[in-house]
Amino acid sequence: MSFFEELTPDNAGRSPYRNGTDGEAQGPYAFASANRDQHGNARGYSTGVGLAHGQSGGASYDIMSANANFGGWRDAGGETNVGFGADAQVAKFGIAPGGPLGNFGFDVGALDASANASFNSSTAGIGAQANLIEGSVSHGTSDRNSADDRFIRLGGSVGVGAAGRVHYGDADGDGRREYGFGFDAGPLSFDYKTENPIGDLLTMPMMGTNALMSGIGLGRYAPGSMVQRGVEGAWDWATHGGPGRALSAVGRGIGNAAQSVGNGLSTVGRGIGNVASTVGNGIVNGASAVGRGISNAASTVGTGIANGASAVGRGISSAASTVGTGISNAAGAVGRGARAAWNAVTGW
């Protein structure tokens, strides 16, 4: 939930402001409202009466009106305020810069009074005043494509009271806040805000030179103008993420360097791994070759021994067979000779 979320008034009567769904009462009005958030909770209360109110195209008027707000409420511009505010006037009329008069504006009022202690997303203020008559003139620029927008208001009044304001809003919505201040003290009223506060502060002592050189067509080359452009650039860079972008670039550089170092170490590691793998493969292959040689030699020796033993065995077997055959033949021959002799003797 946003602290300055839009509030919708739960009205009894007619409100003078374009505030949520209540519309705008241009004729006589009287109202009381509880200002509710999106969940229906009352965040503040408002009340008012008046003879006439109107606003259109930067111009506004109020006649015989009085209004009071407490807690949270949305003002005539639709902005949510927090605190306390009250105003009353017999007559008041104004045109803001950016309206029918271009960059110029003014406001006048008679028999008015106000008290305020509140803040919103663009201004915080406190004070109380009562004036017989008051008026002011103003000048302001609001350009989303410029980093040098300013607003200045100078006024006077006949009355009593004092008030102070601090400005920190972003009127043109370009992401560059306009910083400044305002006050009402005695007969003097003043407001100033700028998108380049440091540059304006540094160049104030050079305003005379700037005005003189601007008068002869050399304002761009005035010392204050050159300093201000430089400060504007630096301020815009600093308030629009310049330091963050610089740190991001440094971080990316460090990251890229770390990645390069990591890639180098990874390459070295892969080289060492490849060398170790090659050496290991060589050792394994060598051991395998030696093992195969020893196995082949042992197989050859074994085969030779087996073959030699087989040959010796075959030789012994052949020799034994030959001897046996010889003995058998000799025995047969002896037997036949003996029989022949016996036959010869006996006459068989």
C-alpha cells in the first residue's frame, strides 16, 4: 500500500474538488466526507462550504468559501495529503504557469486565511496566515526533455502570520525532482524550486555577469552559464543512476577479468590433465606391452618345453617299440631254430 495512495471520499453533500467520484461543484456547495482507501478504511475527514468554485486549464477561483481537512485527503490537484489543512477566503483567483499565460502565472486574494501542517509527495509545509489582500507573480518551466526546469514565485500581502515550505516533487514526471523552498514572512512571499539546485547555488554570485552577457547575445558563454551547464550534467548523471552505472561497469570489468582468469586456469588445468592422461596412458600401454611380451615369451618357452618333452617321449616310445620288436623277432628266430634242431635230432 502506498503512503500517498488515492483516497475516495464517502461524501454527504457536494464537494468542490474533482476528488474521486464526487465530481466538481461549481455552484454553492456544502459537504462532509470520510476519505477512504481501497479497502474502505477511513484515512481522513474533510468538510467545506462555499458560494462558488471552479478550475480549468490551470485557472481556478473560489468565492466565499471555507474548507478543512484532517488525516488524509486529496486536494484540488488530486494529490493525497497527510496532516491538517484549513482555508477560508472571500475571493481568490489564480492562473498557474503552463496555463493560458504560458510559463507565467499569478494569483490574487482578498480577506483570506489559512493554517497548514501537512505533506504530500511533492511538498511539506507548516504555517498560519491571515491577509486583507495578497497577490503574487510566478514563472516556471516543465519539460520532460530538460534537466534544467525551474519555478520561481514572488508575492506580497497585507496581513499577519508566517509559513514555510520544502519542495521535492517531480512536476513534469521526468524522474528528475525539483528541489527548493518557500516561505511567507510578513509582507513577503517567495517560492523557488529547480531540477539543478547545486548549479543554481554555485552560479548565483555570477548573475550580474550572466545578465550582462545575455543582454549582448553571449549568454551561452557567460561564466555562470558554462558552470551551470557543467553542474547540470554532473547533477543529472549523479541523480539518474550514473554512480550505479559506473559501479555496474566496474563490476562487469571485474567479472570479465575474473572470468578470463578462470578460463585461463581452466585451460591450464585441462592441459595438465591431458598431459597426466597421456603419461598414464603411456605407462598403462607400456606395462601392457611388457606384460604381453612376458606372456608371449612364457607361452613360447612353455610350448617349446611341451614340444621337446613330447618329442622325447615319442623317441623313447619308438625306441622301446623297436627294441621290443627286435627282442620279439629274435626270440621267434631262436624258437624256430631250436625247434628245427630238435626235429633234426629226434627225427620228428
